[in-house]
Amino acid sequence: MKTENSNRRDFLTKATIAGASLATLPLISAKTAPTPRKSAENYVKLLHKSLTDTQRKVICFPWAHKDSKNGLLRTHVSNNWRITNQPLTSKFYTKEQQVLIRKVWEGLVNPDWIERFDKQFKDDMGGFGKKQGIAIFGNPNKEGEKYEFVLTGRHGTVRCDGDSEDHVAFGGPIVYGHAASGYYEKPAHPNNVFWHQAVAANNLFKMLDGEQRRQALRTEAPAENKIAFRGKGASFEGIAIDSLSKDQKEHAQGVLRALIEPYRQKDRDEALTALKKQGGLDACHLTFYKKDDLGDDGIWDNWRLEGPSFIWHYRGAPHVHVWINVADSANVELNSQNRSGPLRKG
């Protein structure tokens, strides 16, 4: 007779890893055979069900859990951190759970971007899972209860909240980045999977006339982790998008599409809906910064697109860090409790 644990193990095997490569490798396999597509939320629930009591004590927290270092831990974000100490490739997780975590992550990004993200993982951490950690807040399997899955590592924080966070896109503030050729990248950032976003923004700068460039260009950027919303009526640096000509505005929309493209359609739609509620791209300002122009080539490595409750801060020197915070209002609880903390090298 099968025990409850063996039944559950059989279920997980059939439901989540049929056809997947489970070769005994030091890293989680990035190559999996096609399987019926489930949402990231489905896989979070399966993962949560599979956890032992010992595992839950380490990676599961109440929805409003706070710690002395980071405040409300669920909303913390940094460019280089592990939200819990157990790497995803450690023996702390079973092989089945490692695959489930990978499936959650795959469900949060644009399928066309998986290969590019895997390059970033390899360059920055040696591969997916090796230097990343997860946490689950709330109970994904309790009807009506809020929950959020958070995956962190070097140059990457992503979230899956099952729409628990009202008014907020991406489940809260997130980060992405890449050091493709060492800590100090060369001008033009060869092989950086995110540099094309900066190229698109700089192509817009080239479309500006002399007075517009004067408005758009500033000396030095604010701290990259300064992503608290300033709300409607605030004074923003840079050039107002609503002051641009028709063709410049169309290019600005293309920049926005390039920024949100790496993520799943659901989160892209939420971000655009939130932006529309605060006045759309016309409510935003675009600012470029002279300092840390790699190669002194006038292709600005550091720039920022900001509105009342929309921030996309792109720091390209010495390598790429991008900080995102998007909501449909500046008056959300999440923003007031967001603490990005001191920057860690990376």
C-alpha cells in the first residue's frame, strides 16, 4: 500500500516533470521538453504543497513578515541578494522541487527571453539556481489568502503574487541586470542581453533638437535604488514625454515596449494598465545622465523613465542594473514600506 508521501511524490512526478531532464547536474537543467503550459501561480501552489515542515520553517513567512534589516521583507529589493540562504541547487530542495522552481520562473518571463535570461544567469552566477534563493509569503493553497513567491539572486528579483497585490505591477519592485564581460563592461556593452534597451532610448535622444536635449540631459543620476514614488504634482527632471513631437512619442512607446518585453504578457498588461491610470507615458519624464558615460561617446549609459508611480531606472555603468517600481497610484501601502537598503557590489 502506498503512503501519503509516496502518493504525493508520484503526483508531483507526473504533473510537473514528465519529459523534463532530471540529469544529476550541479545546476538546475535549463533544457526541458515541452509540457502542457501551466501558469507560474499553478507551479507556486504545487511547490508549496511539496514542502516539508523543515523547509517551510526556512522559506515560508507570514504575508506581513518584517525583519530588522529589510523591514517588510516581501517588498525588499536589491541588485545582489538571496532572500533566504539556501541556494536552489542545494540538497535542501529535492530534484522535483528544483524543477518546480524553474517552472515558476519560466512562467514569469516572456518565453522568447528564456535563452537570453539563461545567458545572464550563466555569466553572473554560473547558471540558474546556483546563487539564487526563494521565499513564499502567505499560503498559496488557502482559498482567499494573499500570497507571493519571490526569487532573488545577482541581477534578478522576480515575483509571483497571484494578483494578491492590488494596484501594483510585477507583484512589487523588481530588478534585472547583466555583467556580460566582467564587472567593468566596455562601451557598447558587447553581449549584454539588455543593452538594446539603452540603444533604443539613446536613439530617441538623437531625435531631440538642441533645446530638448538640454532639458533631457543632467549631470548625475540619483541613487539607482531610489525608486519610491513621488506622485502627481511632483517636479521631475528631464524632458516631459507629452512635450515631444508625434514621431518622438511613437519612438518613446517603442522604448517602453522594449523595457517590458522580457516579462510575461500578464505582467506587461498590468504594467501598461497601471501606467494608463496615472496618465500614460505622457505623464512621464525621460532623463539621461552625463556621468559615467563609458567611452565618452555620448551614448548615455545611465537614464531614467519616471512618472507619478512609474519608475524604470537604467544604470549602465559599470555594467547593467535596472530597477523597476510600477503601480497605478503613488498612494499604495507597498511603496511606503519599500526599503531597497544599502547597495551591494554586483
